[in-house]
Amino acid sequence: MTRKKWYKLDNAAKIFPSVSNKGRTNVFRLSFDMIEDVDPLLLQEALQIVINRFPMLNVKLKKGVFWYYFETNEKTPVIQPESPFITRLIEYYKDNNGFLFRIYYFKKRITLEVFHSLTDGFGGLEFLKSIVYSYLELKDVEIVNNLGVLSDKIECIREEDQDSFNVHYNNKLKGSRKEPKSLRFKAQEYQNNWLGLIVGTMDAGQVKSLAAKYNCTITELIGAIVFYSAYKSRHLFANQDRPFTMFIPVNLRRFFPSKTLRNFSLYVRTKANLDEEQSFASFLAIIKKDMEDELDKDKLQARFAINVRSEKNFALRIVPRGIKEIVLRATYNKVASSANSFSLSNLGVLKLPDEMKCCIDKVVFCNGASYTYPINMGVITYNNKLTISFTSELIDRSLQREFFRFLSKEGIEVIIENNDLEVE
Amino acid sequence: MKECSQCKVKVNTPRKTCPLCGQILIDDSKGKAEENLYPSYEYPNKKHNTAVRILLFLSIISITISATINILTFMGSYWSIYVVLGVLYGWILLRATILSHQNIAGRLLLQLFTLSIITYAIEKLANSDGWAMEYVIPFLCIATTFSIGVIILIKPMRYTDYVSYLFMTIIISWIPLIFYFTDMIKVAWPSVAAASFSLTTIVGMITFADRATKDELKRRFHI
């Protein structure tokens, strides 16, 4: 009998198993729209080839006495026809042979949905890239892999399953966890925790020149438009005296040398008051200033040092898991659920070898929404196509409407598509 | 592709109205229908489990009736609590044990916990002299250790799934003996029997344990 491989959950992953449920799934979604219809048999074969290349994803969640942990899953992951309901809860012990991700196929689309404990957007993208690479190879597409897409021909390296939070932990740094409360959405929701999805596809070059016109980055531009759209749809909010707080995940691999395929991202926050007289320019000034202040290596390191420190606290470690979960859930409900109003996640520019480019039309990234954050946004650029996706629990679409109307008013051609959840 | 005159966006959908504002879309595709980009959905039929509902209703009624009679004819004993405990145990037996998907060793451990607590509660309620702690709980521990041990011998392939439950049962088996030494119970032999049985089992485990057992315990108990 070979020895089973096992992993502790990384620092960011520890919270998710305790706080996930049907209305707050902590699942994100990446999909590749291919040029041709997807062949499920080849896709299944590709998945089975690739899963061995990603041992840190080839796991099931197990309950220990003190912590959850991952253990190598000896079963086979199976692809499924796409569900009409996006980012549904991944039930750790029942779904998909215990795997914490799903691969869907639907017409021309290959979709990956991942439970956030497993990895972050970067790791998920690497995994899906690799699956599509293998899939295309099985379809006899000759690919010159000059951009280092991880495939079964490239060996695993030790650093890929590292908990980089721990590696880059500096115990001298101090920080505060205190966060002011933020504006909450309050509007009618879809039934059964369904999520509405609206994707806008546009020309990345046009958006880039618009950002250049306002002298900001694309994330700042999109963030400022979100502020402006929220300002225009203030009827969606409950307590208007609080600031609208945007949660922007940051890939820490940009700041710290790390090759990990597990979670290694943090966030910055930017907030603006919607109850004062505001304009697009003032919102843009706010977000530019916040990004400049917060996107700083030392500040980020201090922020995750707090979390790593509590994980290392011996008194906390020896508390049985059941009690830990109750405490974590209570803290999360109290602190995290009121700290942010909206989450904007930009995965940046995805580069693929030319031969793959010919087979893939566009890529969409969805950042699953929940009752804590009813509207979330995911952005990704590929092949000069920028896709912005809104996932929303709310039936009201005024924020999305204001957002895309702003873009089209600025002369950007937007193509909208949506999953067809309608009010009935 | 269709276009919305209000939002000034193109819309790639078989729908007639704009997904953003509900405006009727202008269609310049000349009859060429767009494809559905997402799977269509149906409203789920909520399954009402009638049997469970009837059982739940009967449980509530039996508790209410016995509580009512207990209060109206109060003679100094709260006997209706026995009914509550019985109903509660029935539910745990049915839902969390017989119908549960958890592995069998975990279910046995759950039964050990539940039965210990319920017999202890009945003993206290009846003001009797320690039969639960003295006899029932030690023998439950022996029975659980024995059953999990037998299951492991029968299904050695799933050894690693069961071993940590066996380990926990063994630890629990020592608790009655601690009660004996702190003078909470008077009869020694069942507690001593439980402790020595668990000691035998653990010695057996260590003697015959392989790499896999040690690894499994390390994983389950990592702090």
C-alpha cells in the first residue's frame, strides 16, 4: 500500500469549510468558450490525465480531531453536463466523488467550478488551462507550449503545494483586524439561492485606451464605474450612512516569490460614501488613492501576518474542531459579513500559446455571490477580449444596467449575455 | 445580433427583451435565431417526505400529551421527561444512525455518546444509585470497542477510515475508571473491565499496527 499524501489546509483555506452553506458557497467559476462543440469523452480523458499533475487538487476534505485536512482522493473525478445554476454548493462528501471542484461541459463551453479552500483564481486558472491543453492535444491539435502551460509532461515541483502564507510570514509585523461596517444590499432575491449571471464582452484595447484617458489602471477604471453605478442605484441599499466598500482580491504572487497552486491571495479595500454629492471623477480619485496606499508589500504582509499568527497560536490549535467551527462561523458572520459591500476580482490578462488561441473564443471568470455579498464581479482578459461578469442574488439589475450603460456611453461596444433566470 | 436602444449594448440571447432594462430588443439578425448560451432550468419540485412529517407530528403529540397529563396529575415526579428522552433517542437512532451515510464506526461512536448521556440522565431523574455510570456505560464502551474491532477485522481494506474512531472509543473507555477513582461510582469491576479491554485492544493495535495506521492517526490528530 502506498502512503497517502495529505495536506493541511492553507491559511486562507481554513475558514471556508466552516462558513460555507447553500446560500454562501464560496465557489468561483472559470469557463473557456471553445470555437467548436466540446467532446465529453475527450474532456473526461483530459481531466484524468491532468488530475495527476495537480496532486494538491486531487484531494477530498477530511475531518480531523483538531482541523480539517485534505487527503489524496483515490476515486476518479467525473465531468458533468452544466447545471443551470451557477456556483452551487460543493457538498464535500457527496458531490463528484468527494472532489472539491466540478468540470462542466455545455455546447462549446468547458467550465471549472472550484471550492475556494482548494485554491484561488490563479490556481484554478492554471488547472483549467492545463485541462484544455490536454483536451486539445487529444483532439490532435499540435501545441508549442512556449508559455509554460502545466501539463503532464512538465514535472511537479515541490513549491506548488506550499502554504505561501506561512513561508512569507513575518512574526514581527503587527496589524489590526478592525474594519468599519459597510453598506449592505437590501433587495428581493432569487428563490433557492439561485444566482443571475450577466456577462459583458468587450474589446480590451478600447477599455485600455479609456483607462489611459482617465490616467488609471483597468481595475481602477472598473472599480470607479462600479462606485458610480452603485451611486446611481442607491435604492438597493439598506443603511445609507455607511460607506460602500469594495473588496478587491490581490494575487500575492505578484509581490512575493511563490509558485504555489494553492491559495495565495489577499485583498485591498476601497470605500466611498454614497450619501454625499459624488461624480465619476471623485470616485476615480478615491479608488486611485486607496489602491496606491494599500497595494504595498509591507502592508499586505502585515495583514496576512495577523491570520497566520492566530493559526500558530497553540491554545487555539488544541481546541477541538467542532468548537473551532462555531467560533469561526460566529466571527465570520460578525466581522466579514459587514466589512465589504461588493467584491471585484480581476484575474488580469491570460496568455495562451497561439495554437490554443485558435480554438478558444473567450474566457469568463465568475466570482460567486452569496447572501453576504449579493453582487460580485469577475474580470478577465484573453485574446484582446475583456469579459466582465456580474453574479447576483438580486432580481433587481439596476447596478449592472448603470455599469454597462456607462461603458457604452464612453463608446465601448459591449455584448451582453446572461443565464436566463427571470422573474416569474 | 440584437441590440437594446436604451442601454446601447448588443445582446446575445434568444430573448426578446433586454436583460438589463427589459426594453424590447431591435433584431437585425434577419430571422437567424440565437442559441441558448446557458442550460435551461425548471423549478424544482419540493419533495415532501410524508413519513418523516407524520413521525415528527406523532413525536410532538406524544410529548405534549404526556407533559399535559404529567402536569395535571402531578405526584412529585417529572416522568414525562422519560418520554422526551425516548423520542429524542428514537430520532437520533433513525436519522443519524440507521439512515445516515456516515461510516459505520462513526455511527457506533455516536450511539455510544447518545446512550451514555440518555442513560445517565434517566439515572439522575430516577434518583437511583449509579447503575448507568457503574454498569451501562462501561459495557457500552466494551461493546463499541469490540464492534469496531470486529468491523476492522472483517473489512481490513477500509481500516484507515475506522481506526481513528476506534482510537477515540478506547480513550473514552477510560473515563468510567476515572470516575471510580474520584469516588463518583462505587462498583469497580465493570469500569476496570472496560479499561483493561481497551488497553488490550490498544496494545494489539500497536503490536500489529502498520505504517498506514500511524499515518492515519497522525493526520486525524494533527494540531
